[in-house]
Amino acid sequence: MKFPVCDFAVSEEGFYSQCASCPIDPTSSGCALDELEEGIYLFEGVTPNGGVQALFYFRDNEGNQVAKRDAIHVEIHELNEEGHLITILYGMVDPEGMIYLKKSGADSAHSQDNLQ
């Protein structure tokens, strides 16, 4: 799945997001994310688990919210039409700006198949 898709970078199949470490300012036309506040970004559109929007919480190693380009970790909350949480995904950001995610839940906590 390619998510989110922006006008600046071609998403590669299998990666949830390539937004972290992106040098493009989120206020630029064509960016898939809207910055709500430092370290919190909104994506509006279809999400991998059937939501209509997602909140991206970018964090450093200490757990502080940071700008996406400075992130080491990301937590993504997918929301349905009513704004209810439908899933949380956790990820690590690599130096290339890719995010590898694993879905929350006891049944998937130890499965390598859930890594994207």
C-alpha cells in the first residue's frame, strides 16, 4: 500500500509513509500532511485500515513531539468518519525518511509479517 501519496515523492510499494525526514514544508501545495502543531500532522483521505483520516505523531528518542524531519519514531492514529480511533500503528524512521510500521494488538505484536 502507498500511503499517504504526495506530489513530491513517489511512494514505494510496501512502505506506509515516506513523510518523515522529507525536506518539503508541509504548508507547501501538494504535501499530503497538514501540520496541526509541532510534531502532529493530519492526513485526510483513505487510510490502510479503512479510515478517512490519520494523525501522525512524530517523536524523538525521548518521546518528545518533534517536527517530522527530526523524528526517530512515529505513532499513527487512523480515524473513521465519526472521528473514532480504529487503529494505531507504531513505527521507526530510518535515515532515508521511510517509516516501517507494525499494527498494534496482541495477536500481531510478535509477527514479522506485519512489518511493512
